[in-house]
Amino acid sequence: MWTLLLSFTCLLLISSCQCDDGLYYDSSLILANVSQNYSDSVTQGSPDVYSYTWTLRSSGSILPLRLDVSSNATDTGHLLVVVRQSTGVLSWAVPFAVEAGIGHYSNSSRTICPDLSYPTAERRLFVDISTAVNVTVGYTLVANEVENYTLVRNTDHGVVLSPPAPQYFSYEFQPGEEFVQVSIKSPTKQCSIVSVQSSQCPVYDLGRDISYSGARQTFTTQAGVLVDRKTFSDSFTVVLLGLSSDTECTERSGLRLGAQMPGEYYEKDVTIRVIPTPSDYTAPVLAALAVYISAYIITFTLLSIRWFKEGDTRLSLTEYLFASGTHGEANGKASENAAIRRVTTGGKSYGTVCSDDRVESPAPAPAAAVDSEQDIVGTSHHDPPNPGASHNEGGVNGEPAKVVARPCSCFPCGPFKGMCTADEHFVSVAELCQSDCESLDNKLDTYPLAIAVVSVFYGLPVLQLVYAYQRVLDVTGDQDLCYYNFDCARRLGSVSAFNNVYSNIGYVLLGILFIAISLRRHRVLMRRAKHDPLLLTEKGLPQSYGIYYALGLALAMEGVMSGCFHVCPSNVNFQFDTSFMYAIAILSLLRLYQNRHPDVIAHSTKAVAFLGVLVAIVVCGVLANGVVFWTIFFIVYIVGIIFLNAHLYYFSFSAAWTSVTSAFRSTGWLHWVRNPRYPRRLFLLGMATLLNLALAIYGISLQEKNFPSYVLNILLFNLFFYLIYYVIMKWCFGEHPRFLTIGCIICFAISGGFALHFYVKAMRDLSASPAVARERNRDCVLMDFYDDHDIWHFLSAWALFFYSLILLTIDDDLAQTPRRQIVSW
């Protein structure tokens, strides 16, 4: 009997301590009101419990509560705050620490995740205030409703952010919205984090747990998160957290922002704006594609007009366009080699010049016999002049003719005045073309295959790697991994910045077009060479299209690799974007130099090996950028320039060493400097040396963090310097580029100039930390899809295409000029 009575008494006591909703509280329960301040103190074993009740608004919406707690608690006597509701428990301590070991704030402010599980309009939560130390700890507590909790699209939402007071707000997608951009702006640079999470409790708003859910970015003055409705369903939560130090925003750059001291309290004004973004990319995608397809259409139209004007009924339009058909066509490589073998003198292949042959003083050269103006994709299809006359002119049927240089028409004044003089003897291209022509062609024809092999073995691992980067980004939500322009990132499928990837299509399409143009010119040359074999052996500069095919392939691969880089752009994989730019620069330099020095050409294996060494150096510069690396690089750079100049000046380093040492022993240093053997060559190499010395000093002085771009600038500066020198020398020696080449130069200058303008306005700085680099993000500027960097892609693709056409056509004016009358410089 007594046992039954005791059990009944215990049940009665338990039920008396239970709330209506199943939550327990002790005898110190305080029924609290919203917006009312409560000041009290607690000690060990005597907690205070506050019960808050509030109801739905007339509109049916529920506003969350925000608790502000301040206390005189110390690091040795914390005040513990525990918030209990049906969805879970939230707790924190005062002094409040945002990051472990950094910053302890006597006040804190937290938004309580809205509880939507109640079946009725009334909401209730309990706040427990306690301490674990045997001292009296005072506190102040107030709870307020968050009036502006729901974000409205295209409306600025201002908030004050501080380290002990994280904030978060909710947004609901409108009908028809697939993507929205959460834009964050602030006038001050304190390091902060923005996170986009699913609308569910709990909300992770502390430094130790904010990485558990959603997508996040560190930021200083601006940030932008693209939110996909498929990922976050019909609503999401935007969380803002102010950090106690700037370590998160600077750890990848090694620089301090100077905007805050570790643990310092600050208030940061932040503006949130939710901007709808387009989900239909059809118009901008087709517009960009149409621009490049127009290049194909213009080429087709010009050829069709030319075919109609020539009225050659022996060739159909299709045969004319593709330089195919049977009329006068040489069949591939075998016909080319056969044509070369037919032009021999006494069993000696063309190009073998006796050692006592010398170029005599300049004399007026006969006018070039050209059937008609060459076009962009091939020479004229009119029958060439009588081959017999050309044989006599070149001295092939009889005794070798005297080598006569082209007349010199130097500038009357200026720095180029002394580069060619009336009494100087010049070396002709024929004297430098003494190797077997078939051997040279075989050496150059391996370039396309070499670039293709590099493309496969370099490109496939890159594709795999950037796909893994994108997967890691999506799984972890850490958007600091990739340096996007978040203010204009347009997602498609699993690609976060599809617009930056797609804008590289111009490189691919124009690269393919350049290959097609080179192929047609090659076929036209073979057709004409069947009637006039001297086109391959004695007239014009030696023609080998292997490097042109390789150049077009490198241009197309630049688009592919740049697209891969922009899947997840960062300083670690920036060499993906620059590797084939290195290849383009190297091939262009080789092509220009080989025009006037046919025998001095590197095999493709050596060129690819040099490219591999260059990429390896770039990787070292990315991973070990510092004083030691820059010192070693500076020394290697200067020594390499000296060795290269010696080799180019004497065509052999051993010959250079022999010449210099003998000059020192016989005539002395000053005489060797004042009376150089090749003054024009010395001028070119001297100017190139000064340019590279300036670049080396610039690099070691500033120690550029973006080392891949620095190496690319070295190659491009040298390339453009040599092109300018090449054009000046053509003018100096009376060679006048065709109007087509001049037009390409003008188009290259215009497109390249505007491209540089947009490149300077870069949307990212890969050498900075993600938060600092994000300060340069900009809105879309074209069709609400393309940003400034995309326009750089468009214009630079055209610039590289026109530059390739310059290389292809720069010496078309010499097509009918005897090779012994073409000066080498």
C-alpha cells in the first residue's frame, strides 16, 4: 500500500514540472516578454530560465527572435546560454568566441531559427542562463523579433555585422526563378564570411560550424553567390559572420589587410541584394557562335567572288574552294619532293652554294613577275610564267648567276639609319638554304604531330583534374577554391562559370579556320609547282606549312585549355591557360626566324622539350616563389640569353667562342666591338638583350606572384619585338608587304589593343587571397552573360588569328622573287 502511494506521489511531482509542450523547467521559470530587458545574476547551481511565447502575424508569417546577451563574465567564469525549442537546442558561452583562441566578447547576439513545426499559431522557447563557477555573474537579456528577416529581390537590405553578432536571413524563390545572385557589398574591409544554406534548423552561423552546410565565401568589401533552385529547393538562408581576425582572408597571399586587429570589436555595414539571373543562355551563346561562323562565311564569299571573276571553268566552285580536282594538281608530298628533285644542277640539289660565292653590292632587282594578287587563302590560279625563263634567271640551266641583293632603301635618319649601307655585302636566303630540302621539310612536318601528341597527353589529365576540382567545389561548398567573377557567373549543369568557359570557343573555331586556310594555300602551291617547280626551289622564301598547321592546332588547343582553366580558375592551375600560349609564341618565333634562315631550324622534339622545360620552370615558380627561386631564375635567365645570342650570332656556340677568343688575342676587345662582323644581327641581338635584361630586373625586383603570366610576357615581348624588327627590315630593303598583310596588321593592332584594355580590367588577381581578389569582381557587361574577361577572350582570339595570318602572308610579296635576291637578316 505504501509502495503504491509513493509511486503515485512521484508521478504527480513529475507531471507538475512538465510544460504543455513537453519541455522541462525548474521553479525559477520566468515568463518573459519580447522586447523587454531583463537584468539579473546567477551563480553555480541556481540557473535562471526564461519562457518566451509569441504568435503568427496576421499575414501568416512567423518572425524569428533574436537574443542579445551581455555579461560581466570572465574567461575563468563563463556564462552559459542555452536555448531550447522543439526543433533542437542552441547554446553558447559569454565571453563569446567566434574563432578558437581569438576574440572574447562580453556581449553576443544570436538569431533563433524559426520553429515551423508547431501545429498552432503560438510559438514558445526557453532560455537557460547559468554558470559553472561559484561566483555571482551578472547578465542582461533581451529578445526582439527580426522584422526584416525575409529578403526581397532587387531590394537592398542593410545590416550591421560584428564578430559576436552573426546574422542570417531567408529568401523564397519566386515562380519562374531558376537562379538568383546573392550580392554582398560593404564599404569596409574587415574579414567576413557569407554562407548560403538550406532553410532548415539548425542554421550554422559560427566559425566552427559554418562549413558544415551550403556554399560559402570569405569576403572583405564584396561577394556574390549564385544560388541554383535545384540545389536549395524553394528557399534558402543567407548567413553573415564577422571574423575576429583577417587570417581567413589573407592566408593564401601572406599579406595583412590592416583593417582589424585580432580580437578587436568592430561593426561592419553590409548590404544584401538578391538579383534574379537569366537561366536561358540561348541568345548569348548563339550570338558569339554567329560572330565566328561569319569568318567562315566571309572566307567562303571572298573565294566565291574570286572564282567568279577569274572565270576558270576548268575548276568547279567546290574544287576551287578546297584546291582539289585534277587540273594541274600536284599529288601531295610525293609531287613536292619530285618537283624539288627535278631542279638540280650537275647532280647537286638546289641550295648547295659554293663556299666562294658571295653576295655582291646591291643592285636594282627585276620586278617580281606575279600573275595576280594573292588572296588570303592561296595564290592565283592563273597559269604561271614560262618555267624556262625562270631557270635562266636563277642560273639553274647554265652557270650559277651572280647573287644580287635587293636595293637598300634605308631611313634617311633615325636609329635605323646605319642598319644597311651601300657598301655592305649581304647574305642571301639562298646561301642559308644549303641543307637538303626534303630533310628540312620532314623536320618541319613533324611539328603538327608533336603538338597533337602534347595536346593529348597534356590535355586529358587536365580535363580529369578540373572535373575533380568542380566536384570538390560542389561537395564542400568552399567557393574560395576557385577565382570566379562571382558577380557574373552563369552556371550550366555542373560548370559554375559556363560563360567564362564558353567564351573560349573563338580560339577553337579560328584555329580550325587557320588550319583550313593554310591547307588550301599549301594545295594551291603544289598545283602551281607542277607547272613552275622553281616556286619550291628558287623563288620566294622556302615554303613549309608544318609550323602553320602546328600553330593553328596550338591556337585551337589554347581555347580548350583556357576553358579547362576557367572551370575552376586558381593560381595552382593557371599554367593550363598559359601552356599553349607559350607554344604559340615559340612557334611564331621559330616561323619568323626560319623565313630568313631556312637551315637554322630546331627539330620539333627540341622545341617540345624546350616547352616542357619552360612549363617545369613555371610550376617551380608557382610552388616555390621566393627570393631563392628568383635569384636562381635571374642567373639562369641571363646566362641563357648570353648563350642564345652567341648561338644566333654565329649559328654555333663553338664558333662564337673561337671567334671571340681569337679576336681578343689578335685585335683586342675594342676593335671587335667597333667592327662587328654582322652589324645588323648585332643590332637585333643587342636590342633583344637589353629588353630581356630589363624584364629580368623587373622580375627579380618585384618578385611577381603570378609567375606564369610573367613568363608569358617575356615570350610575347620578344615575339612582338622581333615582328616589329622584321617589318622594319622589310621596309629597309625595299620589300613591301601586300595590302592583305597590312590589313591583317591593322586588324591585329585594333583587336589586340582593345583586348589588352579588357585584360587590364581583369576580374581576378590570382596572386591575392580569394577574398581580396573578389574585390575586383564586376557585373556582366554584354547580354547579361559575358563579363570583361569574356570580351578579352573574344578579342584576343581575333588578335591571335590575325597575327597568324600575318605570319602566313608577310612575305607574299616575294613569291616570284629569285631566292638569291632575298636578303637574310
